[in-house]
Amino acid sequence: MTMNPELLFIDIDGTLFDHEKDAIPESAKEAILSAKSKGHKIFLSTGRPYADIDKEILDFPLDGMIVSCGAVVYVENKPIYCKTYPQEELINLIQFMIDNNIGFSLDGIRKNYLSEEAFHCLSGLMFKNNEDSELSRAMMAKNNCFPFEDMKEEDLKEVVKISIFTKNKESCEKLFQRIPESLVGFMYKNNHLDLYNGEISIKGITKATGLKQITNYLNIPIEDTIAIGDSLNDLDILQEAGLSICMGNGADECKKIADFVTKDISDDGLAYALKHFNLAD
């Protein structure tokens, strides 16, 4: 099957970046460069905040990116959209998480702020493979993650997403029961550690809305887009894109709605998908 979309939206963790090998597969690098040389536009689509995107990834010939699950959107290096947290709701959630020893990260436009409890929960993840790392990797960036205690009032105004890390399921469930209507969240059990991960984001803001921001800005029809991902926060963009591709290592929910399921990331799945649709040589 031959496809000729103009925009490719590529997830990072579990799609582009292989956490078991702690590297981007060489096949993926070559395929992306090949797709770019054939005239396709390359966009990242990630739950990570911008501050946690590795330089190696930013050095790709990118045409833009969707970060923090759609809260901030770039075309080239220009931010075209940004949605930050409502302050009252944010402060109330922070206080509840502190009172109930729930580890959290406040993902900002430029910096991430990590609570002490989150550091305790995540210390082992730096040394263990973790297929659920999309919700945790952002916390471990040495140069862009700062202690919550160092956060200033003006930094609160730049928060776009909360990531949750806790071993206390009951407290986490109580937190999610308190989420106001303006926000939305989900949590799940980490398969490798006795740890619960979650995200709380602004309602109505997803990777799919980021895709729409970009297609509207560039005046390109959605039909000319491809989304490639693997995790639950990819569901919306997989449903929205003209063509959806799920990684072989992806969540079952993503596989069910994807137009095509490629090979695992460990088996050069990204490159296989791009070549399958003649997007790369």
C-alpha cells in the first residue's frame, strides 16, 4: 500500500525511544531521515514536557512538536498554542498530594518540578527497564527537573500537566475522585514495580487537539496525517489522524483502533511501518 501524507506525528517513548536499550534504534533514525528527504514533515507527539526531550531527539530535522499531551504545540521552533493549568485547581491538588504523600511532577513549559515523594518512588526506575516509562521518564532528566520546594509563584502559572507516582493506591484513587470538571486524569499499575502512575491534564487537551492545531495552522487536511504511537495517551491522536499505526509493543486499546499494527520497537517497528507505507526507503 502506498501512502503520501504530508505530516507524520511520532510518539517518543516506546515508539521512537527504546527504553530497554536506552537508545533510539538506528533503523528509526535512518527511516525518519529518509522520510524527511522524501518531502514528509516530521512532528513529535509526546506526553513529555519540552524540557525533558533529549538533545539527540531535538537534533532531528523536526518540523514541530506536540508536547505535554497537547498542552503546548510548536511549528518549527515557534509555539503556536499553549494551555496552562487553572491556578485554583492546581493549588488545591498540590496540597492534597502533599498531605497524602502522593509523589508528583508539575510539568511546566520550560521546567519540571518534582516532589520528594516522587523521587523516592522513582529512584529505582533509573536503573530498571520500564515499559510504562512515558509517565515517569520526564521526571528523571537531570538538567531540567528541579525540587518542588524551589518552585516560585510565577512557575505555577506555567504548569501544563501533572504526573503522578505513588505506591498508595487508595490515596491515588481519592485524588482522582477530587479532580474538578475542568481536568481529566487516569492512573494504572506499573507492570514492573509496586507503583501507580497517572496523569492529570486539562480537559479537552490531548495529542489529537495538538494535531488539529498544527493542521489548521498549516492549512493541511487531517486526511494527510499519520500518527504512530503505543500508549494510552496516543489513543486520541490515533483515532484522529488520517492513518493510525500502533507499535507491536503497544497497549491493546491502541492496537484495537489502529489501522495498522507494526512490529515491536525492539524489532525495528518504526522503520518497518514507514517502509511498509513507502514513506521511507
